[in-house]
Amino acid sequence: MTDRARIDDGTTESASKTINRMSEGACCEEAFPANRRISDEEIDGELSVFKALANEKRLRIIEALRDGELCACELETILDAPQSTVGTHLSRLREAGIVRTRKDGKWTYYRIADTASLQLLDLARALSESDR
Amino acid sequence: MTDRARIDDGTTESASKTINRMSEGACCEEAFPANRRISDEEIDGELSVFKALANEKRLRIIEALRDGELCACELETILDAPQSTVGTHLSRLREAGIVRTRKDGKWTYYRIADTASLQLLDLARALSESDR
DNA sequence: AGTTCGAATCGAATATTCTCGATTCGAGGA
DNA sequence: TCCTCGAATCGAGAATATTCGATTCGAACT
């Protein structure tokens, strides 16, 4: 919609310390103490993330934000959906902490909050491709 | 319910080749060609995985199966929900390829199909804990 | 001030998912 | 064979989520 200056990338916050911890030692293994009863709060946390990702339009939004931020109006074009629909999905993603916003004049730019979200999509894709 | 012999663990299939590929090089980074337009089939694949995980009872089932297989009746006790409810959730997880079954007499034992599912939960938990 | 544009939110119709009693099915016994 | 137990499935009501027109809000401009 506009060719104004963009913060192309590098502004997405790095993955959380916990996720970095997952990267040490045997890659992506034994991130948590293995045999530990899980709490309700942790289940709720996982649930809120998965609910935020369990929608086609929201997945498309995240995929579109892989290579950098986009404003809401650009996402409307990409999704080919009305403003209120896209706005609702963006609000859900923001509430879930998946995306962050930056305001510039009357435009609102969205970006991925944590690259761990993208790893999540990659893992899900690999998982779905492996069993068919 | 019963103290019959169990295949305690080691029977869950190893993560898919694609996921193993993700483990090489810089851990859990650049698993996919980076700048590549995603297809509808891939979105559908991601979506089916996330939809299967976007439910509290199903997450509890998966967490319960972390340290080995369990039969349906044991999961009914753990979830404290009626047989038909638990059975429905188990069917969904099986259809999504998240769990596999083994029949022994009149019992059906469930186990995690791919450890990548557990990594998915760990990542989601870390993500939800990082932004609060 | 008023106007316009982009975006957030409201609210109600629609669509999807969840729950769970009831039924069916299959594997062992008696 | 009949009976029982564990589990899969059906079906309908309840709960949740999605859609999107309409409204509101804020920033920029006149």
C-alpha cells in the first residue's frame, strides 16, 4: 500500500531464554526436567498458544510476517478478507503474544514477537508431512 | 486398572527425517528454505496439527502419555471424564496422527506417535511463559 | 472546527467444536 | 451360545469461535 521505510527484520525479539536453553546440549531434547507433573497454569499457557494458531487465516498472517513486518491494510489484501475480519484475527494474535505492533501515523505495523512461533509452525508442518 | 506388562517407552517412533534435519547445523534454525511461498496443503497440515492440540483435555492426554503408553480406561480416570468424551478426544488425536494405538485383548493402549509432538508442547509452554 | 483514512471494537448471525447418554462392536470368559 | 467388559461411534443439545457490517477512535490534513 505504501513504500515507506520498513524495519525489514532483526527487530523481532530473540527467542526466550527458556527456548535458548532448549538449544543447548542435545539439540531440542530434554528441555524440561523430563518426569515432572504439569501444572494447570502450564496447560493453560500451552492451550492459549495452540488456540491462537488453530485458525487458517491466523496461520497465513504469521507466514506472511516471516520476512518482516506488514501493516494491517497489507494483510487485508494478502488474506483477501474484510477489514473487521482481519482486525479481529490480528487482535487475537496480539493478545496471545504471538505478534507485536508498531504505530506509524495512522498505520499499525505487525511483526512476529518471538521467532519461537515460527519454529512452532515449522515443527507442525514437519509433523503433518511425516505421517502421510 | 491393570498391572499387565507394558512397553514402557522406546516404542514411540523417532522424530521424522525433516525434524532431524532441523536439528543439524544451527540448532532449530533455518529448517526450511527461508524465503519460500507456502502452499495451501502445508497450511492445512499445520492447521490440522494445531487444531488437534487446541483443546485442554487433549493436551492433558498428551502430557499423560509423556512417560509411556496408557490404555483408554486409565486416561478416563486421569481426565475424570466419561468414556465417550475421552474416546472422542482419543479418536481426534489418532486421526491427527499425534498418537498411535496398540490392542491387547479388550484393551487399547495409546502412545505418542512422534516425539516431535512433545517438542511442540515444550515450545508452546516456553513461548507462553516468556511473554508475561 | 470538519473531513478523511486506517484501524480497533461491537454485536448478532453463522459455523464449528465439545460434551456425553445411548448404541454398537469386538474380545474373552462362562 | 450368552454375558460382560472395554472401547468406538452416533446424534443432538450446549458451548465456543468465526465472520463481517456498522460504529467508534485516533492521527493527519484543510
